[in-house]
Amino acid sequence: MEEQLQIYGDPGFRQAFRAEMDRRRIFAGQWGRMTLIDAKSDEVQVHVASKKTVAQIARDQGKDPIDAFLDLAIADKLELLFDLQAINFEPEGVKNLVSDPRFLIGLSDGGAHVDMLCDAGYATYLLGRWVRERQVLTLEEGVRRLTSVPADFFGIPKRGRIAPGLVADLTLFDADTVDAKDPEYVWDLPGGGKRFVAKAMGIQATVVSGQVLYQDGEYQGGLPGQVLRSYDA
């Protein structure tokens, strides 16, 4: 780590970093969309509490954003955590997508980046933000877009609806409080590896194949589900 810290402090590295920002990338210096959300040292923790973006911190310190970004990383010995709004960050644009019936709601990278992001909370986020708060969708339409629509689209039989003869996959939630919590780290991978998890609020119970899997946020010990293969449908 010491060698990495030295590299980040090297003016030559920082110059090369700036040159890369001139090339078209998903991230090309949009420091106003990057926020510091966790840090270990008291020196850096004050910026977490302020909820300021890297661009704002850089202005406060009279620095170039790249220098501010790397100086923060060095000060916290690379323990800090940033949040970047990389895509879908314009509320009106997202509103247009969410309200379009042709738009399939969902997101997954299959766990390829578990130590960097977790978007598993998209369903409760939709119900909290776009249904309850912004009222872009009715509650009924929000639930339909999360259940029967993807089940029909992917050809998953006996799921997505509550009806006799179908598999009892159910979520019991409070429409007034349901939402996604901020992602958090857990260290439960082999060898003590870390990963992000996205917990929910306002969920009373999760039922899979008729068996209660979670009750008031507590795992009940069962494994009633199954791995979905491409040839199962």
C-alpha cells in the first residue's frame, strides 16, 4: 500500500491522470457527481458528514479536483469510499424511462462487482422514490412492473402473480415506509472478503415458494428457492 500511496502523490502520475480525463469515458471528470460516503480517519470523516461532492471539496480547498480526490485517498490510507452517479443521474430523464411502459425495470451484473456496488435495492427504491415520493407510477403499476412484467418478459412460469396454482413468491411491505437503505459492507466472503449488500426498510416478510424466508429483516433459515437456469423456462 505504501508504494500505491507514493504513486498517488507523484506529480507525474497526476499529470497522466488529467490527460486521461480528456478521453471519452463513462467517467470523464464529473466530480460534481462523486460524493465521499465513508472514511476511517477523523480528518477525512468531516467531509463525509458534510455530504459535499469532490468538486465542492476541491473548491473549498482551492485545489484541482484530481488533487483533492487523491489527497483525500492518501489522507485516509485508501480506506475511504466514494459514491459516483455514473448513469441515469438526471431526474427528468429517469422519470421518462420509468413511466414508459416499454421500459423493463431491473438491474444486475450477476455479482461481478460485489466489492464495488450493489444495485439489489432497485425494487424498494422504485416503490419508495418513484411510486410514493414522486408519484410517477401508481402503487399497483409499480408492483406490476416489478412482478408480472419481468416474469412474462423472461418466460418464467408460475411466477409474477398471486393466483391459484402459481408459486407463492410474495413480499409483504408497508407502502408508507418501503424504501432502499444505503448499501453497506459486510465481510462474509471466503477469506474474510468484503461485499456490498443493500438492505430494505418497510418489508415485513419475504415468502419464497410458500415458505417465509425473511421476517422483519431476520433470516428464518430456509432455502426454498432454486437457481434459475436459461433452460428452465
